[in-house]
Amino acid sequence: MEERQQFSVLFSIYHKEKPEFFDKALESVYNQTVKANEWVIVKDGPISEELQNVIDKYKNYDGVTIKEIQLEENKGLGIALSVGVPECSFELIARMDTDDIAVPERFELQLAEFEKNPDLDLCGGQIIEFETDENCPIAERIVPLSHEEIVKYQKKRSAFNHMTVMYKKSKVLAAGNYKHCPLMEDDMLWVDMILSGAQCVNIDKFLCKARTNRDMIARRGGIRYFKKYKNARKQIYKTGFISYGQYFKTNFIQFFVCIMPKWLRKFVFFNLIHKKSKNNE
């Protein structure tokens, strides 16, 4: 029987995270049908005693190896993950957000894709979104599946759900690792990896239940937010991955999304950008 591939799970945590959400996220990783060989947790600045207690709780669980990395101050997601990737002990790394819930078969499904295709570098999947009750979904984010579809879609929007991805450490580092790119740390990495020749795929299954907030989405607007979006897209434009026309078009659309009333932005997000969920499991 062939031995399965070993892999790390990479988290980034900061002081504003809620301990109860973090606990649920770690619990979902612990309850996987295929266990990770290590959990790498980057503490992006000092964290609360309550959050540290959650980490310490899982240190006592059988089969759990946790590597903690402490940053002196909050640097942001991109920088925190760029520190975490080299600290992972294994070639395969699964990303996990600290407030989402992985379905039990997530790692098993992704490892099967890497075993099926040794040339695969980046593998994600679909997500179900919920607010308070994970069993009462409100939306779904469906991403393209094949490498060709992913490359085409990535020119407009993120072709991956970041909290679902598993990737090869060597390919991430060869592409330049995560960069400081507020709002689009993940998009920037996908672009860099594609440009460096990475082979990509998404699994057509729900791999994570992602926590969201309607009010937070409604607040995702205004000129300040648009400027951050524009700056991030400019970084992507400078890579040569998108044309000036594509850069201008996405900024044009985003500008109107940012200035529309909050109620309308909420409607657009949950009914047009993300699909209304039909999954009530």
C-alpha cells in the first residue's frame, strides 16, 4: 500500500479573531478523515489569552503537532502567510482560515487530486457561506474547475476560494511567496503562480463552510475601499497578467459597486456575485 503524502496546515491568527470561531475551525481540522502532519499557526502580532488557550487545548490532542510562529506586531495577512510558508515542514500545504469550518473529507479529496496528477501545484474547491448557523447556508461561491477556465476567470476575479486551497510549498516560493497586497493577497499569489507555470484545478465539491456577515459585505464600499481595490488591481496589472483594458473594466465595475447604497451592494453580493444557497444540509 502506497504511503499517503504528508502535509501541513497553515493558519494566520490575529487579536480580533473570536475564540469560539477559532475553536470550531481547529476542531474541523482535527476531525478530518485524513489528519495533517502538523499545524503551523502564525500569530500576527500579540493575541489574547483566550485565543492562546484554544491553541493550547489542541496541543494536548492525540496526533496533533502545532508549530507556533510569533510576529512582534500585526503585519497583515500577506506578510504573516509569507512568514508561515517557509516554516511548513512538508511540500504540501493546506490553507485554513481561523473562522471557517472544513468539511471532514476536505484533505482526503485534495490529496487524491495530487496523487492522481503529480504535476498539480494548486488545488481548491467550492464553499458554502453562512452567518451564524453552519447548517443554515445563505450563499455559495462557485469557482471554475479546469486550469484553462481558472486562468481566464482569474483575470476578472479570484478563481480560488482561499480558505480551501492546498498547494505545493516549492511552487509558492518559486512564484515569490505571498506579498503585501491588501484585499488581494491571495489573488496576487494565484497570478504569480500561474505566470510561473503552476498547474491549477478546483474540485467541484464544497470543501469549506465559510463564515460571512451581511452587514460586513454592505460596508464593503466607499471611496477608501475602492482605492484599496484599485491599488491591488494595479499590482496585478504590473505583472503583465491582465491588459490595461481588463484593469480599467474591473475598476469601473467596482467603482459603481462601492458607491451604490448598502442594501443594493448586499443584494448584488449575495444574489449576483455569490449564488444564493440551495444547500440546506
